[in-house]
Amino acid sequence: MAQMRAAIRSSKNYKIRKKLWRVVLYAVLIFLSLIFVLPLVWTVSTSLKPDTQIMKFPPDWIPRPFDWMNYVEVFPLMKFFRALKNSIIIATISVVGALISCSLVAYSFARLRWFGRDFFFIVLLSTMMIPYAVTLVPIFIVFKTLGWLNSFKPLTIPSFLGTPVYIFLLRQFFRTIPMDLSDAARIDGCSELGIYGRIILPLAKPALAVVAIFTFIGAWNDFLGPLIYLSSLENYTMALSLQMLRGGQYYLDWAKLMAASNLMVFPILILFFFTQRLFIEGITLTGIKG
């Protein structure tokens, strides 16, 4: 009887410790989440403040009053809709190119057997170690020779040539798909492209979604590429148009700059909100097999 009471007491103590540990864990996670979301909250707050409240100390987190005209006035200043169209065109073409090229190369490395496959895969991975600054000048000379400067081609065509990081990610996912599915399709007379398009790609939607999201975010936020290759205002992207709001050397309209920054960030937040399930699933499953 005493042993039973001791067991019950021990079980209750364990449940209490488990609940306390869970409360502490959630408290730490909430605290860290607040730290990460704080810059976004401050950006939104600053974008709605009058000029007299921006540099006030101690700062006011809630604007009084809300100045929505900062958002209205920023549209013509940064040529918002033209820049939005250019960014969407570049990001969309880059996503299509990355999905086609990276999935084809990853399928070859993961599902096909050919001479030198592992060697060339190591060579592919080694290119990831080359800094972007090392290849910047040679690539610029190539694009200048081709006559692609001041166009979207330098920002979109390279995505059709494959990206090592995404090829590696898709290869890892493709290796988790049983080979029996491909063998059964070959017995039924399906070609390699048929297996790739009808079997592998439908099963790899989470990994493809990760590649699409990363590519879109990279193209959307890219500043250095458009700065180097684009020279006319008609081709400016959102990142370059945002830079135009910096104004002169001695004056910076922080409210309008923060409003424009929010307009640039919100599409990414909306994209992640609607695709977070596929995104997390793809990140989780891409490293199961080596």
C-alpha cells in the first residue's frame, strides 16, 4: 500500500515537473519570438508616425495620430506599381527557371546511373564554396559582351542554368522516393522523362515548394544584381526603388522609407503565410537520406 502511494506521489510530481518545464519552454519561445518580431513592429509603427514623433525619446510605440498619408505619398515617389511589375516578372521567371533546371539535374544525380556521376556531383558542391564577389566581374563581362545589360536577362537567364544549393536539396528529397516506383513505371514502358514528370515531381511538391519560395524571396530582395545590370528607371525593381527614397545626404524621410519597406515585405509575408505548411514539410524531409 505504501509503495502504491509512493508511486502515485512520484507520478504526480513528474506531471507537475513536466507542466512546469512546458511553461518555461513556452515562455522562452514567446520571449524569443517577441525579440524577432520587434524590428517589424517598430517599422510599422514608424511608418505611421508624423515627422515630429519619429526621433522622440523615449519613443512612442503607438503613433498619435496615425499618419496614413505616408503610405499614400510613397506610391508616386518610388513608382511603386512599375517597380512591383518588374520585381514580379523577374521573380516569376527565376522561379520557373529554378524549378525546371534544378529538378532535372537533381533527378539525374539521384535516380540515374551514369559514369562519373558522383565525381561531377562533388564538383557541383565545390562551386558552392566560390564567393559571389570572385565571379562578379567575369560574369559582368560575359553579359556585357552578349549585350544583356539594362535588361532582365542577367537576372533571369542564370536561373535556367541551375543553382547548386537547390540541386542538392532536391537530390536529397528524390533519394527518399523508393526506386520501386521508377522500376514499375519502366516495366510499363514509361520513359525517363515520363517517370520524372508523372511520378517524381508530384511526389516532390514539398521540396519544389521550398525551392520556389527561396528563389522568389532571393529574386525579390536582390539589390546588388539589379544595381549592377539595370541602369534605366523603367527597369528598376522594388529594391532599387526603395533605395531612391533615401533622399539627400543630410535628410532622410524615415516615415516614408519605413512605409516603402513594409510594402516590400508584405508580399513575402503573405507568400509564406499561405505556403508555410509545404515549406516546413519540405525543409523537414529533404535531409532524411544522405
